[in-house]
Amino acid sequence: MLLRRREFLKLSAAAAAIAAMPIPATAKVVNGIPYRRLGKIGIEVSLLGIGGAHVGGEALPEAEAIKIMRTAVDEGINFFDNAWEYQAGRSEERMGKAMKDGYRDKVFLMTKVLGRSTENAEKQLEASLRRMQVDVIDLWQIHSVGTFDPDDKGKVYTKGVLDVALKAKEQGKIKHIGFTGHVDPEVHLAVLDGGFDWETIQMPINCLDPHRKSFIKNVIPKAQEYDLGIIAMKTLAGGGVLETKAINPEDALRFAMSMPVSVVVSGMDTFEKFQRNLAVARSFQQMDPGAVAALLDHTKSFGEQSQFENYKRKDKPVA
């Protein structure tokens, strides 16, 4: 169905606003894969990153998971995503095995802490180090920030996890600190302005997002002001993009890569999916504003429905 003229002009303006955001320059190309600067950290990371949740999935044999990760490094990917909670620790354990035999030195390793209290955060950090068999984690992110009470600055600021992070940084157990979330862009903005010197931020980046509670339109400009490394996740909107049957996974990945991000984390639970995503990264060309506008036009009716990005209304308790 064609959009009415007023709706089309509004949508085109949104696309133009997105297109006006500065895209991180390609710092170099490694084996055909573009690298971008990870914000103020200054490290150069591959545009495509390996998602940790999927490599620990029960349906994925461990040998194939390790093959995906090691082949990724061999082919030029250097960003590994993970979290203490993924697959009850199996994701971190498998990643640790994959990083043996010299692979650790070729990887920028990120994992996340779910706990907010001092005790829980300390326990989770030590568990992550042990599972992945490493002495230091390159980036430790406060995971799944879903609420923020302005009166007490929220659990992120008051329950002790940041004290643990700063102490771990002093001890050389972690190098950099960031946070993640997917519930509400207003929460991200509040955390950003809460006073801590964040280095990275992770959020949903996909072709449905601009139409409702948009992280792309609302959070990215602020993150750029702070020169944060912007890490994209949920490029398929947690499966919502596939449910719409409006766009294929490869085009959804290209859209995310065309946004002002440093790295796009993608979950790949088969070697075949990994190969497809690798091909997208190697053939990637920045989408022009007209292509972005056309894609947003195509996804507008789906993006306005909460069912296709249902994580934006969910918040799980953390301790």
C-alpha cells in the first residue's frame, strides 16, 4: 500500500536524520572485512562480530561452535561478544576453548555482567574469567539495563557493580567498561547522563527500530556526543524481522551495518549462517539515504507493532 504524501515526507525526514549521523570511517580492511574504530577506546574492530549467546546453544555441537569462532578469526573477525548468563555459562566455556592455541591474542573479548550488587558482580566476573580461561577481559559491560529511577540513579549506579568494575580495571582484570539494554531508549539516555565515564554502549539496531521507541534515532546521537563505541545487537529484532517476512536476514544485516555503529554483533548457530554473514560483511557497501528511506517505508507497518520488537516492553529483575 502506498503511503499518503504527509506520511511519506515524515518517513523520508526520519531517514534523512539517520543518514545525517556520521558513520565511523573504515579504519582498514582485513581479508575483505571492514574495520571501524570502537569510539574513544580507539581499538579497531571488525564490522561483523560473533554473538556469544548462539555459540553456546544446545542444538549447536561444541565442535561446530569452536569451528565457527576459530574460522571467524582466521577470516578477519576480531570482536567476540558474550555474557555471564548465556546458556548457563556454556557460551563462555566454549569461547574459552576456541581462544586457545593463540586465538586469544587475536580477539577483542567482551562479556557482560548481569548482577548489580557488589557480591553478585564479583562472583560473575570471576566466573567469566574462569570459564573463558583468560586473565583479562577487554570489555566488561553492565548487562540488560532496563530501568532507571532518577531519584536514586538506578541499580547501575547505586548497588555496587560500577565499584566492582573500577576495581577490576585497576587490577587489570578488565580494560574497558560499557553497558547494554533493549527495553527503552529513555533508559539508555538516563544512564548515559548519569555521570559515569562509559566507553561503550550496546543496543538494538534493526530496520524495525526507527518506527517505535527508537534506539537509532534517540540514543545514537547522544552516544556519538560521548564518543562511545556503539555495538549493534538484535539485527533481526529477536526474530521479529523474520516473522514479518518483509526482508531477508542478509538485507537486515546490511541495514544494521549501514548505521553509525562500530560493530554489529550477530548470532550464528550454524556454520552455514556464519558463512552467509561473512559474505555480507565482505561485500558490504554503505546504503545511501534513498535506500534507507525505501527500506523504512517497506518496514513501517511492522515496526509500528509492538509484537515484532516485544523485548522493548520486557524487563527482567537483576540482583
